[in-house]
Amino acid sequence: MIMALMGVAAFAILGAMTANLAAGEGLTEAWLALAAVPAAVLLRHRPVLVGLGIAAGGFWLRWVLAAIPETADQLIVGRAALDTVLAGGDPYGIGYAVSEPPGSPYVYGPLALLTSALRVHGEVLAATGTMVVLALTRSFLTLGIFGGFTFVVQLGSLVTGPRLSVHHV
């Protein structure tokens, strides 16, 4: 139970930071992700439910952030790599002109080809699946960090664009 509550605390702190940054971009609904915190505390005697509560909050942060226009190179290059595969080619060892700056290779595995085809929402679903696995394996601290930490949330939904950055004053 202590580790579950540590995961909740990590999510509460990191999720609040992420929600605050999202709210600065006009996405105030990101704050709803923190409803997972009191729910998880109330469910503290059912650790897997605590984890699933954190996963639900992490999902919501990612879903809200998916509204920001896509700037993630891995998704853009992933779709170009998928086009290469569908044309009968090998996606590896090529510099893709669609990347910023041009020439980035596709360095991910075959599963990323599928999620890149689904765009940002595919990444959100993949991250949610990861959080569910973390909840079921009772990896609460990892789940709390993965669920709420700004940079992980951004990587799981749309990534490092200039729109959502840490240097807000």
C-alpha cells in the first residue's frame, strides 16, 4: 500500500505540473486528470485499482494534449517509413526528408509503424496500454512518473513542440 500511495503522490505532483502547462495553452480540462488522485486514495486498499486510477489520469492528460497540433518527429518519420514499407521498401537506413531537420532515420521497431499510422491517438492508446501493464504489475512509482511527468506525457502524445514548454513565466 505504501508503494501505491507513493505512485499516487508522484502522479499528483508531476500531473499537476503537466496540467498547469497544458492550462497555460488553454487546455484547462487537463486538470480533470487529477481527479484520479482522490479516487486512488479512496481505493488504497485495492492496489490494482489505485494503479488503474493513475492510468486513467495519465490517459486523460495525454488525450487532452493530443489537441495540440502534431510536431513529433517520430510520428512524422514513422508515417513516412510506413509509406516506404507499403511501397515494398525497407524503412531502415534511410534519411527522411519530412523530418525537422531533414534526414532523420526511422529508428523504431515494427509496432511503431502501426502506432504512427494512427497518429497521436495511436500513441495515446499505446501509452495507455503501457500504464495498464504497469498497474497490473503493481509498478506504482514507475506508473506515477510515466503517467504524469511532462516530458513523458508529451512523448506519449505529441512530443517536443515549442507550444508546450517548461519555460513559461
